[in-house]
Amino acid sequence: MEATSKGEARRARMLELIKANGRLSIQEITSALQCSEATARRDLDLLERSGPIIRTIGGAVYEGTPAQPAAELPFADKRQAQLQEKERIAETAAGLVSEGDVICLTGGTTTFLIARALKARRNITVVTNAVNIAFELADAEDVQVVVVGGVMRAKSYELIGPLAEIVADRINITKMFLGVDGVSETHGWTMHAEMEVRIAQILIRRSGEVFPVFDDSKLEKTALFTIMPLAEATGIITNRQPDGWLARACEEHGMAVHVPERLS
């Protein structure tokens, strides 16, 4: 009984730390709680089954309540979450692309999958500030790739900074597919990193149409910075028909809703 109580106390403290910090690595947990990596991993598995955390490669993030800010995950962790839904969203987005379009893809796991879905297209241009997206399209013979320069941000592979902003502000874009970290009725479309938001806002101004792409795990999540108000999107591309406040907003502001056929 004493061992069980000790374990429960340790897990309670672990949950407090993850909640307070948003995310913790295994190393940070073992250092803070003076436990082994094996113990930390077992405790995280238990907490994931019973509490509001998500296990990641090498640690965990706090999922929280709708009022909690969204926690930022590295690209490798994001890519595995809701993978099938993101692939279907990507195929739906690719279906909106026509020959001759100039497409913008910001960084993100769903936009990366859109790039993959566009590789066989002919006579399109893809503008991106994400080096992994550019690399994915490098062998697409009939896709012209324009990379916005700048300094790479490791978590997202996005190029940011003054150079990126100068280049982005000189490009004319037909359709922009915008990756987001959260969407809420109050704060609109949001991202974690200020410099990524600045690039996105410039690219939005240069775009004829803007489509946020997201799965339903982003609903009611608010990241640190607002990219644009909810109503400024041309349409949304997501994995299921919206309801509640998002459905009302789409109807009120004339935002088109695109969902995969198998999920519509």
C-alpha cells in the first residue's frame, strides 16, 4: 500500500509539472522527481490513460481543457497524430488545385502531406517557407518550387526572419493552405511562434484565397499568437463537418467547408 501511495504521489506531482510547463522531457521528469527513466515512462503511460496528457517521443505534453493554451509539439510528434485524417485532408486540399495555380504551403504536418499529394501535378508553382516541404517536392518534375529564404526554426523547419519577410512580400499567390496550431471562436486562427505568424500574415496578404487546414484536435485550442480572425478565411479544410460556433461562423461569413468524401 505504501509503494502504491508513493507512486500515486509521484504521478500527481508529475502531472502538476507537465501542466505547469506545457510539456516535459523524460530527462526533465527524472531530474525533477529523482526517478529512473523506466519509472518515468511507466508513469507517463498510466497518466495518458487516465489524465489529460499526450505521450510524445521522449516525453509528454499537457492536453488541458479548452481554456488551456495549446502546447507546441516538434514536427516528428505532430506528424504521427491523427495521421489518417491529415492524409485525407491533404487529398481534399490537393483537389482544389488547378493547373497554373501558384500555391502557398506554410509549415506543418498537414501542409507537408499536401505537398506530397501535389507531387504528380503538372504546371503548378508551390511557394513555401518550410525546408522539409521544399525537399519533399524536389523531385517533382512538373512542380516549380519557390523557397522563401531566412533562418530555419528547428521545431517546424520553417524559415523566418527579415529576409523571409522581404521575399514573401514580393510573391503573388493563387491559393494558400495555412497550417494552424489552434482555432477558437474568440481568438481565431492561432500559432505558437511569433516569427512564423509574421511570415504567415504576409503570405495571407499576398494570397487570393486562404484555406486553413486542420483536424478536429485543433478545435477549441488557442496558441499564443493570432494569425488572423476566424472570418478572414476563404474556406476551411478539415476532417469532419463543423458544428456549433464554427458551423455558424462558416455560414455567417460565407466560408466554404471542404471535408473528405469518406468523412463527410
